[in-house]
Amino acid sequence: MSELIKELHQAARGCDFMVMPSTAGYIRKAVVALEQAQRAARTRPDYDLTCDECGAPHWIDTSIPSAIWNQIAEPHAMLCMLCIDERLKVAGLTAEAEFHFCGEALKSKLYEALEIVEDRQT
């Protein structure tokens, strides 16, 4: 997508703004929309996973009980929260989920607890 954005930037700069102001404005809006979509679809460099069903970035671990997961997906499937929710709804199931995120500056309380337990075991 970044090649398309570069081409649109060049096209917007190349427009004769006296003759085609609406075209240049449309191109500028398209560039902004594509840049926003590209940022929204990015994954973490160290955790480059996407949903197997919709392709959305998977940046928050979602845990549900294995007995329920196995009714809606293969054991090693990667699904985003929205696709998990949709599959649960279609299957007539509900589940309580835990959500975990571990970034460079933002940590999950559960991950901190797991690190403490691991430290005690070593």
C-alpha cells in the first residue's frame, strides 16, 4: 500500500491546482485515508500476527477456555476479538475472556504476574 500512497502524493503535487482543485483535494483526502488505514492495519514488529479470518492485526492476546475455543476454531488458529465474538455468537456460545497486551511501555497486569511466578521458579 505504501507504493500507492507515494504515487498519490506525487499525483497531488503534480496537479495544476488552478485547473483541477477538486481533483487535487480528492487525491489529498485519499492519501490521508490510505495512510490512516495503513497505520490501523499495522502489527508490532516483534509480534507480526494477523487474524486468520479477516486479516486484522492481532495485537491483543485474547484467552478463552480451551473447551469453548475448540468448538469455534482449530487449536492453533489466530483470531481477532471481533471474529472470536462472531464465531461464539454463531455457535450460540458465550465465554468470559482475558485480554493481554505487552508492549514496550504498556504492560498487562497478568504478564507481570507471570514474570513474577517464572522468576520464583528459577
